[in-house]
Amino acid sequence: MKYCVLITDGAAGLPLPERGGKTSLELARTPNFDAMALSGLVGLSHNVPPGMDPDSAVACMSIFGYDPKIYYTGRSPIEAKSLGIDFVQGDILFRCNLVTIRDGKMVSHSAGSISTEEGHQLVASLDEKLGNSRVRFYPGVSYRNILKLKGASDTALAVCTPPHDIPGRPVAEFLPRGKGSDLLRELMKRSEVVLEEHPVNKKRIARGELPATSIWLFWGSGRLSALPSFKELYGLKAAVTTGVDLLHGLGKMAGMPTLEIPGVTDGSDNNYAGQAQGALKALGDYDIVIIHIEAPDR
């Protein structure tokens, strides 16, 4: 038997009070899901162990067949693995979002879903202006980037809040706090000056798009577990198709290649049909293909 595993990441979302407490998935018209349910087996799985953050990294590691209680050490090192960033013991890695803050409130955790090309230009400027032998910025996909710190192990102890958890809320009470937070807050503040007059942001404003006004640091960690390969664990060959660094990194850790399928992205411009067709074609070479969709609500 050969299988495709479809991960519709974040499809349900939180219940919407203005829509009778229903989630987006409950409100959506889902004829294909309905057909799959009628012709298959339906059940529930608990992908986030009790006490762990209900995060895509934790849940997807479970779906990949690895117990997060054993192997999960943080999201940033997984994304760094995907990007080929070298790090050694003592280095601390942070997710570094480009965000839009206006009037002290979190307007967008993704700087208006900024493009990867624009994000790379902004991160290059951040690394040029703020980077040094201890501080390095690395570009990722769209708004998702990585900060690597050397000689600052205490920053991993800082209490940080993901920006997507505070939409429309004042950011002051959610800035990094506690031990190790001073450097993080300093870099976030200094980034505002670098980004304010950047040509990329000026062009975005002229087009009526949200500018990236600051970086936001969270998910700090300095360890990466070594996973046994999926083939070693289960005796099966697996591959993954995804548009995000996290799943690409998990695939690398598990010995799963990422399929090269044209048009696969992390947004609503994703080539959904092409991704599905490419995955089905790959079943000629693999026992399992994991299809990860980052924008299933489109």
C-alpha cells in the first residue's frame, strides 16, 4: 500500500464569536473532504502531547511519526536546519519575523505577507547594520527569518510571545521579558530605525501595502535533536512537499527529501493542484508522501 498524508496546517483556526462560535473549517463548504470522509475511515488523533505548545512544529513532528516529548527541542533550530545555517553548541537561534506595528499595536505578524524577495532585501540590511561577530540575521521564506546569537545563552531563557498570538493588541506587554531579554528588546528596537526608511518599505507604502516596521523575536532555542531516519524507524521510503522552512527542516532531519514541484509556496498563490499531482506521481518512488499546505483557507 502507498499513501499520501495531507496536512492542512491551521485550517480550522479558532472559533469565531461573530459566526456563532464556529471555526472557519466548520463554516467552509468542503465537498472533497466530505467525499473522502464518506469513502474512508474517520477518527481523531492527538498530535500535541499534554503540556506542550499547540504549535505546528510539535503537531507536525507527531504526524511525521516522531514523539515530540523525546525529540522536540524548539522550532528555530529546525528552520535553521532547513536553511543550511551552521550552528554549534552555545549558539542560540530565534525566529525573526518581519512584522507591522502601528500605534503600538500588532497590525500584522507577517508584514502584510511580505514577499520572499522583499524579505531577503530587508534582512540583508538588518544584517549589514545590526550584525556583527555575535549577531547574524538569515533570510527565510516571506516574513520568516532566523537570528543567530553567539555568547548569549541566557537569551534562550527569555519569555517571548509569538506575534501571531497578539493580533490587534498593544505589543508593550508582550515584548521579551525576564532573564536574557535585554538584548532581544534592543535588537527589536534598533531594527525599527533600519526598516523605517528602507526602499522596500517605501515602495510597499506607495502601493498601499503594509510595511515591515520591526522584527519580532521568539521561539529561542540552541539544541537540535538527531532523529533516526524514517526509513530506519518504519522500513518505508517517505518524501514531503511543502512551501515552508519548518516542514522542509523536519524532512531533512527525518531523511525525507522535499519534492521539487513548481509553484509550491507558503501562501494563497500556492499551486494546489500541481502539489497534489506531483505528490501522487512521486508515489511511484516512495511509499508515503506528506503533502503540507500552509494556506488551506484559500
